[in-house]
Amino acid sequence: MTQMNTRVLLARRPAERMVADDFAVDTQPLGSLEEGQFLIKNSYLSMDAGFRQWMNEGSGDNYLSSMPLGEPVQSIIMGTIIESRHAGYPVGSTVMGRTAWEEYSIDDGTDFMAILEPEAGIEPYEYLASLGPSGMTAYFGLMNIGQPKSGDLFLINAAAGGIGSLAGQMAKAEGCTTVGIAGGPAKCAWLRDTLGYDHVIDYKSGESLDDQLTAIAPEGVDIVFDNVGGAMLGTMLGHLAENSRIVLCGAVSQYDRVNGHEAVANMWELITKRARAEGFMFSDHVDRYPEAIAYISAMLKAGTLVSPINMSEGIESAGQAFVDMLDGKSSGKCLVKL
């Protein structure tokens, strides 16, 4: 009997605001494995805002190509190998890799694919959350570029998102005073009361972000962790301390712009404040995953890291879950359970 595979396709190029109708669900027969390939039964799909960038026409860069229309949406997945013709990926292995929004994936391991060894007592989905792309991004961005020191003032936007909700807690564990930016009183209260941010800024409050930053950080900020880009990043750059470090992680405010990203203000501040800004991808550091996993696992086991999860059910829910995440309707890491 032929195995069928339900997939979520990129049906059309999104306009300035993505909607669920930009995606389509279809079911196709699975192909047979060739030598050097293996079959993954996917358990979870990771919803990552950065993939929105590569849904635009001509958005290919030196990291990923523009997603083709009519093909499954690229995604980080977690699953179990159920058939294999690859000696390095045996049947029964749990893997995390970049495939697509689909129930089954055929892969050859030449792109981004890692075999996991889940620990007892840790929920498997954490390997797509605190121990997966979000946690790795938070860890390597903070440690490599932010270089936190006790007493540093740490500022992050999209603080209630999958990365922000973890990076702020890690910064606090390193002795930083943490400032989180989010939209709306409910999210800001959650940042303060559940995640333990020292200060919160509601950018939707009606008070300017510039004034709120001046009140909280009159001497400037030592670490800026930017997930938003655009005008908000420009405002944050106007509040740097000397020798500050700017972690360029994402630009969620810009992904819907089909004609390129907007300019960022206050770039001169990088010079006068002797600041350093650097971009990165978590997959640059595959060889250091064990280091990050050990650090984050220790916090999870000690109960010092809250790992908030927003879980949707079923492959068909992926498109709406992705749109809701981009619209800021969810907090923490967004996953789809298959």
C-alpha cells in the first residue's frame, strides 16, 4: 500500500500582510528511498518567523533560496527515522533538521540534520524549543556577541517571542539587569511576573519608546538583542552605552516588506559609542550544540528557566499558526504537533 504524505504548500507570494490563504494543503504519494536517503516521520514542526523572509519573490541569499511556489514550506522539524538507506542515520533515530511542513520527509543528511539523544525528564518538544532553534539562537547570540557581564543592562525586543522569552532569562542568569519590549499590558505583565524581567516596556502604550528607554536606561544599554529591525532598532541604537554589543538576530518588522528593508536610524552611534553590531545564524555553531544543550538543560532541571510553548495540533493548522505568530497573537515558542 502506497504511503501518502500530507503537506502544506506555499500557494502564492504573500502580500504585505500574510494570511492563511497564502498556504494550501495537499496529499501526495511518498516516493521510494534511494541509496543514501532516509525517511522521517515528523512529530513536530517549528514555527520560526525568519522563514517568512524567504517566502518573498527573489528573496534568496547566501543562507537560503527563495521558497518555490507549489512546494512544501521549508521548516525546522523533529521526527523519527522509520526507514533508512543511509548508514549514518539508522532507523529509530530521533532527528532535528530543516525539511518542510509535511508529515513525512525524505532526506540525505547533507544539509542541516542532527541526531538527537533526548534526556529522560525533558519533554521531547523542547528539542525544537529551549533546546532547539530558539534556545540555540538565544544562547549563541547572547554568549558569542552579547558577551554578558554581571551588571550589564540587557535590552531585547520581541521579548515575549520564542527567542526573547529565553534570551532574557539567560541574560539574567549571567547577572544582567534585563529590559524586555513587548506589545500590550498582558504580555508585559507576563514578562515581569512569569519570566522575571526586571523592567518591561510596552511599545503600544502610547508613550514613545524613546522616552521609555530614557527613563529606564539614562546611561545607555550594554547589550541590545534585536529581533525586530527597522524603526525600533533605530530607536534602540539611540540608547547605547559605550562599548555596547548589538546582537542582530532577526527583523520581524521587515519580513512583510516586498520591496526591501527600511533604513535604520542612529547608525552613527555605533561609531561614537565604540559599539559592535554582528549578525549570526544558530546553525553556524553545530559543533558547539553540546555546550549550549548542557547550559540550557541545567537551567531546565534546576527550574530556573521557564520554557513557554504555544502548541497547535495537526498539519493543517500550520499556516494559521504561522500567521498568528507573525501577528503577535502567541507568546513563547510556537510549535505544531503532528
